[in-house]
Amino acid sequence: MNLKNKNIAFLKSKILYPFFAALGAGLYPLFFYFTNNYTMVNTWGHVKFFIKLFLVLPVLVFVGVYLISQFKTFEKIRKYILPFLGTFAFLSLLRLCLYGEFSYWAGLLILVLAGLFAFYLHKHFRKLLIFQWLLAVIGLFTLIPTLFQQMQFPTEWNKQPDAIAEVTLKKKPNVYFIQPDGYVNFTQLKKGYYGVEETELEDFLVDEGFTNYDDFRSNYISTLTSNSATFNMKHHYFNKGIGLGEILNSRDFIVSQNPVLDIFKNNGYTTNLVVETPYLLMSRPKLGFDYCNYKFEDINYMGTGLNEEVDVVPPLEERLENKGNDPQFFFIEILNPSHIATWKNEGEGVEKEKEKWLKKLEVANRKVKEIVSVINEKDPDALVVIMADHGGYVGYKYMREIYIKTEDEALLNSAYSIQLSIRWPEGITRQDDQLKTPVNLFRCLFSSLSEDTVYLEHLEEDESFAIIDKGARRGVYKYIDENGDFVFEKVK
């Protein structure tokens, strides 16, 4: 291929040359980010934001600076302009894709690298430009299958098998659903990889009139997959293997519309979402709750949302002071004790990760006790549910090891064991005999509040699932069956 200017017409253009250089710097990072974060950015608002950031802004900067460089004053440095901008923008956008935030020191390093490339290798910029465009083509062909796979997943997986959506609640206490992320069941905390002799929160809850449910376990392995099943009272089976990741529109199924929210609203409840971080809101879903302590204008388009944390007690107290006469439903999420390090390169070894998790357990105990105390003071007749979403993964080297097949039952208990505690108000007939996993939590609650056991005839199977991509044929597997026995069966 002849790369000389006289043979490539657009390289002589003061507009087209910087225009194509800007697109070359931004297209691959754009396709890369959407491919790897599709479930968080699959809205038109995200599309417009990322097009502006990855394409429009570089085009304006590249073309503007290149036009300015045509003045004779800049003649000596003109040849360095596009090589510097192209390298700096490409590396900066890639770094932003990987970490979701800007960093002063990383920016300084990229600035130096771009300067060195521009000064010593500017004659090879056209080769870099061709390489960037080849990456963009590869990125596009990677993105298309991702889009196609997600489009195959049925959007009505949460359709109920009975008329529970029309249930009439005869008892309407205020309902609080408190979720301490990654809080392991008290029975598991005392054994296995945890070995916590005294469970501080357990004694506190017993004194406050809670029932602690032994050996309760999660159906799924992460916050989004677990809560999607919980709020929809149905199994989703990880998209039935499509994409092998978060289920499509998982946040929408939690905070936008789901059978649980619909039932509460149909029975006159005001619904409240109070969360420590905007993690559940990062895809900017349409908010189905009547109130949320976060506003979308305060939430970044990039990142996980886990680094922004607020105290949930002040907004909870404010809502309790102004709750009015309507019955209230609260979903309160706190991010402790969470789980051990997510990725292999973040893990510090089994013992160190356990030590870190136990420190976060102390934080979780303090937060839960504070929230319960506030509710007890201001709303003593409420129905209060404390239920985690998944286990703490203590015993694993890092959380993503769950994707590797294991026969270690203690490890699986560490991943799936979760705490459930409920304080039932007086006058409510508890329908909790069959309560084993989160997917059936609200069906049991609604059966109790409606005083109608017919809704227990359509409980989902109390099974636990994981995605496996190493140690067995890639796919979705059942690890624990309806009877609580450990199995390893591929989901068809």
C-alpha cells in the first residue's frame, strides 16, 4: 500500500485528514465500551453521550487545532499536531473505557507517551491511523453479535403463572426491604470458611423481634441477577445462557417495573428507593419508584456507580417524617459487607480477603442496626425484611472464581448463603414455611398480607445457578437443587 500524501488525497485536506484521524481515535474505544458494558449503556441517552464524547468532541478538537496549525506561526510543529492528538485521544479513551474515570497520573503518562510518539515517530502516524481503523472494524464486528445475542432474550420471562398481579392485600403495614449486600446467613458465618464465633447482629435482631431463617440461600451469584429474580418472582436463568453475563435490562427489571412494584402500587402503596450508591441506576432506567434519594442529573454516564456513597439514614428519616397516610414500601440497599475482590488481579489471597471482608461485616452490622433502630422508633408496627443478595465469597481467591467449576461445597455455601430476617407485625398470619430462596420471598409476603394461600401454589423452584466458563462446557449450570442438594446440571 502506498502511504505517500500524493497518493492519498484526503491526507492533503485540512478538514478530512483531521476528521478521519479523530474518528480513528474514537471509534474502537466506543465499540469496545458498548460491547463490554452493553447492559449498562443500552439507552439512547447513553448513545448520544458516548457519541459526543468519543466522536464529536475529538472531531471538533482535531479539526480546530489542525486548522489553527496551518498558520505560518505553527509551521515548525504542524507535523507533530495530529500524531500527538491521535495518540493522546486514543490512549485516553481506551483508559477511560477500562477504568471508567479520569486519572491525573495516568493522564500525565499518556501525555508523555503521546509527546514521544509525535516527536520521534510522527512519520509513522498514517500506519497508526490505519491500525486504529482496523481495530474499529474488528470492534464493530464484535459489537454486532453482542447486540444480536441480547435481542434474542425474551422480554416477558417475568410473566406470572397466576393472578398474583391482581392480589388484594387485606393487611397493609409499611414494608421495609433492607438489603445488606453480601451478608452471609448466620448459620454459615459460624462454620466453613468464615468461622465467626459471635454474630453480633443475630443477637440484636432476636431482641428486636425478628425471625432469623437458617440456611437461607440465594438463587444467583450477583446483585443484579439475584434482585432481578427477587423482584420479578421468577427465574431468568442468566438469559438462558445468552451472553453469559448480566441479564438484559436487569436494572429496569429491578427499579423500573416489576410485579412486586406493580402489586404494591395497585394496593395504594407509595414506593421508595433509598440506596447508598447509584449502582442500580447506572443504565439510567426509567424510575418506577415514587421516590429515590438519587437524581439522574447527579449520576455519571460512565463507571460502576460504586465509588459514590451516601448515608441512607438521613433520606430514610426524611421520608418517614413526611410519609403521609398511604402505606409505604421501602427498598433500602447498603453496600456492606459486599464480597471479596472481584477480579484475579485484585485478589490478595484467601486469608487477606477474609480479613478485609470481616472488617466490612462490622460496618454492615452497624449500618443495619442503625436503620432498624430508626424504623423501630418511627414505625414500630412495620413489616421489616432484611435479606442479602448473594454470599461474601470468603474462601475464594477472588469473586469471579465462581465462574470456574468447583465441587467444594463449602465454597458454594460461601457464594450462595445469605441472611434472611423478618419482623412480622402482630395480626399477620405468616406464610413462610416454604421460604428457602429469594425468588419466592415476595410471593410468600403477598400470600401472608392477602391472607390467601392460593399464591403459594405457584412457587418457583428453590434452585441456585451459576455461569461456568472454565472446567466444564461453557454455559449456565444448576449448582443446588430444589431439595438443597449440591448438583451440577447444565441448564438447557
